[in-house]
Amino acid sequence: MNTLPGIVSIRYTDCANIQPHAMQQSICGAVVDLALPAVEVRFYGDPKFETEGSLSSGGRQEKTTLEFATSDILPEGRHLAFILTGASGKQWLVGTREPKYPQVNYSETAGSPSGDAAVRTYKITHIALKSAIPCVL
């Protein structure tokens, strides 16, 4: 098993572009095949990607958090899903055609002359039965 750490690629697409029932396919053991348009996001530093599983009201639930710094501005007013590629080549889909959609929040800084970059830091949070879906783009 290849377990190289880190995220090497972040892409986004509209949730409406994803085939129906991708989460259910993944729960059944399928790796979801994504043949769809996706926009690459340039990022700085090391993105943070984490999924936590728990039981809620007697059922399984996952919470995925993705944080990254970028000079790109993500579209607003649209339901976005994110496709991540790890250093090992493994890929994950966060978000599906069906609700619940990922929540996108950001903070922005002007940077500092001592070397801190002027970037926007995004924090994407997604809660679903299965949130980080193995996929192939």
C-alpha cells in the first residue's frame, strides 16, 4: 500500500456535473469514475485534508475538512464539489449531486512585508453518510 503524505492537486466542479448517487455507489464499494469538467486550484503551502467518522442518531456519519491557501477566488452562489489528489495518486471526491453540499468559508489577509503572502484561505466542510469518496478523474 502506498501511503505518501500530502495533497498535490485540488480541483472543483459544480455538484450538478456529478453523476447521480455517487455516494451510494461508493458505499457499495465502487470507485467512482468522474468524466467531468474540473477547474484546477493553485495553492500555497500544504493543504490540510481530514475525514472523521462517527455515529450520529444510530447511523454512520463522516465529516471532511479541507483547508488551503490560494490566490484564486472560488465561485460563489454555486454548489461546488472538490476532487483531491494525494501524493500517492489516490483521489477523493468531496460533495455530490445530491445535498448535503460542502460548505465553503474563507478568510483573507493582505500579507506582511516580512514575507507572509497575501492569500485567501478556504475552509471547506462537508458532512454526509460518506464524505470522502474514492474516485478517479
